[in-house]
Amino acid sequence: MRDLPISEDAFRAGVDMRLAAGDGVAEALCGAARDAMVPLWRQAQASGGKRVAYLSMEFLIGRLLRETLRAFGLERAASEICAAQGTTLGEVFEAEPDAALGNGGLGRLAACFLESMATIGCPGVGYGLRYEHGLFRQSLVQGKQVEAPEDWLRFGAPWELNPGRAYEVGFGGHVTDGVWHPGERVRAVAHDVAVPGEGGRFAVILRLWQAEALRPFDLGRFNYGDHVGASAAEASARALTRVLYPDDTNEAGKALRLKQEYFLVAASLADLMADHEGALADLADALAVQLNDTHPAIAGPELIRLLVDGWGLAFDEAVALARKVLAYTNHTLLPEALESWPEGLMAWLLPRHMEIIRDLDAALPEAGILDHGAVRMGNLAFALAHRVNGVSALHTELMKETVFAGLHASYPERIVNQTNGVTPRRWIAGCNPALAEVITGAIGDGWLTDLERLSGLEPLDGGVVDAMAGVKRANKARLAEWLADEHGVPVDPGAMFDVQIKRIHEYKRQHLNILETIALWQEMRDAPEAGWVPRVKIFAGKAAPGYHFAKEIIHLINRVAERVNADEVTGDLLKVVFVPNYNVSVAERLIPASDLSEQISTAGKEASGTGNMKFALNGAITIGTLDGANVEIRERVGAENFLLFGMTAEEVAARREIPGHAAEAVASEPRLARALETLHDGTFIDDWPDLFAGIAGNVAGHDHYLVASDFADYWRAQREADDWYADADGWAQKAALNIARSGWFSSDRTIRGYMRDIWGIETVSA
Ligand code: H53
């Protein structure tokens, strides 16, 4: 038994005390686990050497109880407590709200990073916003997405610790003689969540800022009779951290968003500077600040402002020092996602920062910070960072060739690669404990914190491969039960579970998948006895509320599901399920039960992907394009264990130049033409036959994402998947090899890379 930082007895006593005080079981478990972390929290606060601050507008942390109990080795005690209280630990886990303070991959990556930092002992802190409402809750009404506010704080905030820190943040106003006089001020109040690492010996703090009014209540106004107006300041301040912008790789470009970004940056830098004890010149030896995408890029001008206006540094010195401290991660090349703010808005909201940005633009003309009256945040972040990293090997090379080609020529040392990773604690041990047990049985303990040890599974032992296949069968049976009970879709657990779960976006091409589904259904109907491999097509994902095309795709998937699932001709050969309200917890349920992982973005568009890694680690085989980290997954698991299809990024670029490329592809692929017909002819919606004509028109017309051009090869790869699956032993072998060869995709490896190549930080022993 390992030596735990908190004893079971102390934990039980903490829970008993809370139960006696009237807490429910869930609250009592969370509360006692949180209290167990107080010493770690203090220790993390006090860490002496260099540390990193990870600034991110998103942290998709999900549920915390299961992970925290495992980190501390307290699951057994917790399940006994639950049994004594007439419930189960599983039920308590399910009741915890899923904290969705993020949209997708970027936010989930930030959460994996904090956990990895805590596990390997990288001193650091995450800074984010405490959105009262995280990402919206998605439901389906007649197959269409409907959004409702998510209320993750409805049961209070059992994980939070109050560090008693608050700072004033200003906006607007004017600058006189180089001094900024903001016209509006709000207070940023810190709420901390401690993220423990495996073994519970070290923790990283996630500090979330909430906006509050300096004077929440105006008694004078109230007494005067203005009962609503008396609280106006509070309402206006609170609006700052009320909602998370629900866009993923589409930029909203709204003033409130810029305000949120500055609020995060100003509070976090004030906090960091308050803690800096040494000489100012030593700042970069004590602190690294990582900007998660351009969202916190105003940190550059803010740090320069603090150094010049507050500490009296010369502008050039301040720029040099800021650059030593800051580094920037780029997560997308999509032009619509690269932030750019009108100079007028920037000058109105942050007049002193706009001055600094103009000075920077004059000092660094090659950086292209200002362009046609707009501040290009990617260029600004690049210019003020000593390292700029991409998130997969391919993405990093494309950064050099495309968006940052000019800057790369001026600063050839600056761009580096750090391929993303995922934490195996949550994404294997937490969500797939039976698989973890098989692995431990085969290679012993230790792999969970040294994931490359998975390679010790090779040469594969027949018994281990069978055991892994047995785990997959059991996970699929459990998922099938859940799909029937919760979503009313009975499925055959023996069918291939083919899963695409991620944000809905044209570049991710859920419409390629559903068109292939339609074509498959048509062929199955033509010849139901042709020996088809039964499939369950599972989709999940949210569309940005204003993204019409993505919402149409969701609607189409659901209409296809309705028609296909009721079809007696195809019966159990094909089922289609759209699981609503995709979030971290849904992913944890689906990934361990998946056979086929759909990673089918148009090459050159998905910066990395991280779901692709989670699937491979859980023994799903990828059907995918040469995009993002798919390239590296394929290199590692072996081409013979990966279903590759589609054009390369270069071929994509060339194909787009061919006039009428989509029409030509449709004409040469009768299956696609026939599937597209159904979007006009009422097959899926008889009272409005033309409803999906927009999707059909796009695919056969402009088709920027080359669905039509990649369709034939996708179909081919899908049929190859059928052949592979029909050989159950061969499939089990390939699935096991995916697990054995994916150890490199741990976020521990990624964080070690950041520490070595970007932050210059050493691990500490807890
Ligand atoms: O970041 C992930 C990548 C993924 C990329 C995603 C992302 C967002 O979730 C949001 C904004 C953005 O610019 C990029 O799309 O490919 O895996 C983490 O790097």
C-alpha cells in the first residue's frame, strides 16, 4: 500500500464531520477531499524557484471528484462511505456538475496540462475566468440544437478555496502625460481550485477570476427610489464573467470579449507581480508566462505598461524583459479564428495599451502588428514572445509556411513544436479502469506516470490482447445499455462502434461522415443480405449558436438517425445516434467503448486534435486524414494499424485551384451523387424536402473543405475498416498495438517539452 499524503482515517473523519453538519454525501466527499488539499495548496503557493503561469480563457476541467479521490488513493474509503449512506460512488460521481469553462480542445488541453504539471512537479499556476455559466447545455428539439444556460455552480462550489486576493482592473478613460486614468474600474476576485497530481503529493492551483463591482450597492440611489439602478454597477461588473463565449475556432469580435481578455490578463499579471520578490531584472528567472492562443495576448502590452509606467523601465528594456517572460502557443491557422481588434475599439477600451501597441508597431515594422486599422493579435503575440509553439509537427511546419512566414523569416529561432498530449490518469485510469487493470497486470505499476512504458506490452501476449478485447466488449455493452435507457436507441453491442465526437465544424467534416452513412444505408437496403458488418454511427458535439451551417449538420444527422433507426430492412445492420450535450463526462463514457475513431478533417485544418490520442490510448483504430497529430499517431502506431484516406495538405491546396472540383468529384462518384439526392427529395424530411439543400449545394458547389473530393477514398477506407473488423482477432491485435504504441501522447511528455524548450523550468520534488 503506498504512503498517502492524507490517511484514510483523516479523510473519513472529515466526511463524518460534514455529514453530521447536514451535508449530503457528495458535498461531504468533495469538501473533505478539498480540505485534504489545503497543505498542497499552501505548498504550491509558497514554491520558491521559477514557475510558470498558464494564461487561458478556457479550462475545460470536467468533474473533479473521481480524479481527486484516485490521486489520493481514497476511492476505497469513499465507496465504503457511500455504501454506508445507501448510495454508490458511481451515483455520486454522476451527480457532480461537469465544469465546462471551455469550448473544446484548447480548454481541455489546458486542463490536462495542469494535471500533468501537478503530477511531474512543475511549479505553476493556471489563470482563467470563473464564468458563472460555462458552455451552454445542448438539447435537441425535433433534431435541432437548442441552447440553454449551463449552471455548474448550482450546488455551490465545493472545490474552491478562497485565497483572499483581489485587484482592481480598469477600462476606458484617457491617458494624460503617459498616465492612464481609467473611466471604469471593477474588482477581480480570486477563486482557487487545486488540481492534484497522481499520488497526491503536489498540486497546481487554478486561479479563476470573478468580476465584482467596487461598490456593489449604491444606498444613495436606493434611498432616492431607484431600487434597480442601485445595483446597476454590480450587474454591469458581473456581466464580465457571466458567460463563456461559445465559439471555438470562430472569433466573435465583440467588445465584451476583449474586456474579458484584458480582465484575465490584468488580474493575473497584477497577482504575479505582487508575488515577485526579487529584483525586476530577475523577473524572467522567476517567471514564465504562457499565452494559450492569442486570447490573452494583451498580456504583452500590459506587462510593458506595468514595467514602464509602474517600475520606470525604458520602453526598449521593458520590451526585452517582457519577451523573455512571455511565450505564445498558436492553436489554429484558420483565418477566421485569428483574432484582430479594430484600433478604435482598442483605443477606446485600453487607451494606454493602444499607445504601446503603436510604439511597438513603429519599433518592429517587420512584425505587421497593425494592419488596415486593426491590431493583429497573432502578430502581436509573436513579436513579444521568445518562443512561439505549434501543437503538432505538421501544424508547426504550416505555421512557418503560411500565417507566420514573414515573422519566421525575421526570427527563425522562435517557432518550435510541442505536440499536444492528454493525461492518462483521466483518459485511461479514470474513464477505463478495467483497461488500466489489464495493463498493470501485464507490465506492472508505474506506467501511469511514465506512459512510454506501454511499449512494454510488446511483443503482444495473446492473453493480454484477449483481455483488452474483453474490456472493450464490456464497455460497449455498458454503453449500449446507456444509449437504450437514456437516449431510447437500442443498438447491437456486437456492431462496430464508429464514433465522431468533437465540436461541429465544416472543417471537421461531420457532413462527410453523415453522407457516407447515407450511402452505406442505401447500399445496405439494396442488398441487405450482402454480408455487411453491422455499424453503430455515433456523433456528439456542440455547434456555436450563431453557426448556421454547423447547426444544419446536427439537424441532418438527427433526421438521418430517425429514418435509418426505424428502417426494418436494415434493422441492426445500421444505427445512427447523436448523443446530446457533449462534454468531458460524455467523452469519458464514449471513448472507452469505441472501435473506430473518426479524425477526418480536411488536411491542413486541424491544428492537432487531442481526442484522436484519447481514442488510440483506449484501443480504437483511427480512420483519418494526414492532418494535425494524426500524422504522428500513424507514424507511431504503424501504417498497418491506421486507416488512412484523403488528400494531403498540399493536394488540398492544389485541388482548390481546380475550377468545378466538387462537381467533377460528384459526377465521378455515383454513390455520393445518390446520397446527395436524398437531401433534396424528402427522404429524411417529407414535409420540407428541400430543407438540407444548402448542405448538398455546398458539397457539390463551393466545397471549400473538399468533402466531395475526399468522399471516394473515405468510402474505400470505411470498407477496409469493415474487412478489418470482420476478422475479430486481427482487429483486437491492431487495437492492442494502438494502445502499446501511443505512450508518447501523454501530456507529461508535452509539459516536459515546454519546461525544457520554452520555460526553462526544472521539476521540483514534492
Ligand atoms: O485546440 C486544440 C487542438 C485543435 C484546435 C483547438 C482550438 C480550440 O479548441 C479553440 C481555438 C483554437 O484556435 C484552437 O482546433 O486542433 O488540438 C488544442 O491545441
